[in-house]
Amino acid sequence: MKKYKFKLEALLKIRKLKEEACKMEIGRIQVEIRELEEQIKTHNKGIDAAFYGQEQALKKGMSGQELRFHPFFVKGKRAHIEQIKNQISNLNEIRDEKVSDLNFLRADVKVIQKMKDEDKIE
């Protein structure tokens, strides 16, 4: 008896590899988004620490130059947070595109797999 060989097996493997690559890319983007969110938390903690430090310094006595620096520091931190939020937004858009690509790839693999199953039955 002759061993069964699906004629589109190579195509099925290629499509499965593309699907896996797309999943890996989505995972990489997710990790990058989480890292950026952690950076935002760190910057917010830095702002909170700066306000606390300023309050403590005002109680002990602070020079005018030190006092003038504080708003610039906070403004810089907030600007950096906005840049990170923009990066996250861009990454979310890319991730959404990749998810739609993944859905297409999954459908493609499913069609070929169904063809293989039907061919096996015959």
C-alpha cells in the first residue's frame, strides 16, 4: 500500500511557519508595551518623589534656585511620559494590524488543513 502524501504539504508548512512568526511578533510587541508601561510607572514615582522631596526641603529651608528647578523637572518628566504614551499608541496600532494578519493566516492554514483532511478521506 502506498503511503499517503498531501500535495500541498509544503505550502501548509510554510503557512504554519508564517502564522508562528506572526504570533512571535505580536508577543514581542506585547512585551515592549509592558516595558513602556513600566517606564511610565517609574516616571510617575519619580514625580511623586520629587514633590515629596520638595515638601521636605521647603520645611527645612530651600534656596530659590532649587525651588525654581522643580517645575522644569516635573514638566520634563511629564513630557517624557507623553512620548512614551505615543509610542504605546503606535505599538497598539501595529499590534492590531498583526492580529488581523494573524486571523488571515489562521484562516488560510485552516482552509489548507481542511483540504488535507478531505483529501485523506478520499
